[in-house]
Amino acid sequence: MGKVIVVGFASPIHKHRISALNGVDAVIYSEDDVGNVKVGDSIPVLLILSGGVSRMVARFVDLNGIRSAMILSHSLNNSLASAISARAILEERGVAASIYHLDSINDVPKVVKVMESILRIKGSKVALVGVDDKGSVGEAFERKFNAKVDAIPMSLFEEAVDKVKNTDAKSFMDDVLDRLAFEVPLDKLINVGKVYVALLGIARNYDALALNCFPYLIKHGVTPCLALAKLNEEGRLTACEYDLKSLFLMMVFHALTGYSGWIANVNDIEGNLVRMSHCTIALNMIKSGKVVTHYESGNPYSISAEINARTVTAASVSSDFNNVYVFTGLLNRSGNLNLNACRTQAEIKVNFDSSVILNYAPANHHVIVPGNYVNELMVFLRMLGVNVIKYSSLV
């Protein structure tokens, strides 16, 4: 991945309004200066500092052979007006361009950091743990993002778990015992601690993991849910059910929000309500939690928790990673909602007929994060060649 370079554009009449800018590599004030800044192999961000620069931006893009551009605007100096003009001109010339509107000009470094994290998905290395083959989805991920997907057989994972000493699992046990209320016996908690330590060891060699958890829990009578909850809180992204599609979205959301996201089943729809559930959730996404049995198996352990959010964003991705379907809504309630479903449950109020999900969802699993990040998904996923489709637009 090339370095992200931020190039600012301001008209000469606005030059006196432009002060020192944090995170900006160069500023161009006239068309005569356009040729003095070279992008090379870098990834350009076009920061519109003032009005009257759209043609200057187009000339810069032409000279540097840029085919895809992120445009940043802000609320001062007619920046947004010029950004819209620049985007329209670039798109007429066949350049894929999108605008991200800043809350503050001081947010440039933060946006660059997000871009760098998103772009690291290209060339990333992920592991499917507990499987013998990466499968068609793994191959699609590799093709789409020039990535590497390794399949780690269950036998090798079980060997890694068996090698973990009881003492190595103690810190994990102490932490979850201190923070979660256990409503089930603790006799198998040490087993989950060993799973956590084994996955932690594997994670050091990868950008993210996805675990084939059901065969493990059936054979060993213990679920990895708590281990995944702690790993994801720590930013060591780990998806359950070896779901590489959800793992991709977790990588995206972590870059955008700092949260891994909650993988959730769609359990029920009713008018403008969507009810969802799953048996694990990152510990930094909950405000209260208890440990109970796993829904399908009755084995220990799963998490039943309230989600610490009011507004949420949910997304699901197609098997070829070309399209992400997304909605945002208000979290009506969460925790133990007495649904006949997985242990952490949520009811989300949306602004469209939720039945549209039945006909367009690319998968059951949706990844959910606190906040409204639909616009960010639309802008930043474009850099990866991924389209974002709002469920509300399909009604």
C-alpha cells in the first residue's frame, strides 16, 4: 500500500485565510503550481480549502493520472460548493470520486488514519481456524483484496489449546469474572481461557481470524464465545462461525469506529422493527452483561448483555465482496428480551419496511456498531471497490 498524501487546493483570493494545516502535505494556490506536486505511487486525498478550485483539481488529477479520488470538504470558504463541482467534473472524465465532509478542518489526520486502516485490508493476511479449506469465499476475498487466507485445521487448533497451561489462562479468567455476572458453574471457564490464549497466539501472525466454533463446542462441550468477546474488545478481530464475510466488515468497522462490531442473526421482522441476536459480543460494546449457557447447545458459556448504544449501523456483505447492504436505526431495547434466540438480543427501529431485508440481505449475519456510519461506509468502501446499498433505497 502506498503512502496517503493530502494535497490542499485554495484559490489565490483565499490564500490569506489559509493558516497552518495539520496533516496536509502540500497546498496548491493556482493552476501554474499544479505541476509542482507529484503523487507518484501515493494515494491522494484532495482537500478543498476554498471555492474556485474545481478546475485546478481536475487539472491536478489529469496530470497525475489519478483514476480514483477522495475529496475532503469543510464548512468554510465555499469549500463544499467547490468540492461538489470538482466531483462532478471528475466523474464526467471517468474518475471515481467521492466527498467526505469534515466536521472540522482539524480532522484531516483522523481521516487519513482511517483511510490507511481501510486500505490495509488490501494485502491483508487472515486465518480461518478449524477448517481444512479456505473455500470459495476465501478465494473471493483473496482476489478482491489481493489478500492471503490461510486455513488452519481443527486438529492444529486443538493442539494449540492443549499446550496452554492453566496459569496462562488465569488473567483471562480473572478479567471476565470481575466484569461479568456468572449464572452458570465456573468449572469449564479454564477451558475457555485456554481457547483465548491459543487464539491470541495465532492472532499475532494475522490481521484477523475467523473460528469454526460449532464443531469445537460439539466435541469439547464448551463454547469460545467469551474468548471472542475479549479478543474483539482488545482489537484482535475474531469472527465466529468462520464467517469471513463478517470478518471483513469487522475490519472495516474497526477502522471507522474503534469497535469490532457485533455479529448478529436476523431473527424477526415486524413493520419497522428488526430483532437480532447472537451469543457473543465484544466486551467494550456492552453496559451490563451476564454469562449464561449457549443457545443452541446448552453448553457454557455465552453472553447476555445490553448494548451500549442508542443509534446503530448494521451491514452485511455479498460473497464476492462487491456489495455491502446497510441500514441504520434506533436501538429500542437490548439484553434478554425473552426471544427464543441467541443470548444477546436487540430490537432496532428502522425508517423503512423491514421486510425488504428478507429479499435483499446477502447473508443472515449482519455486523452492528454503535453510531450512524452509513455515509462513512459509502465513502471509504469505494476505495476498496465495494458498493454500498441502503436497504431503505430498495423499498
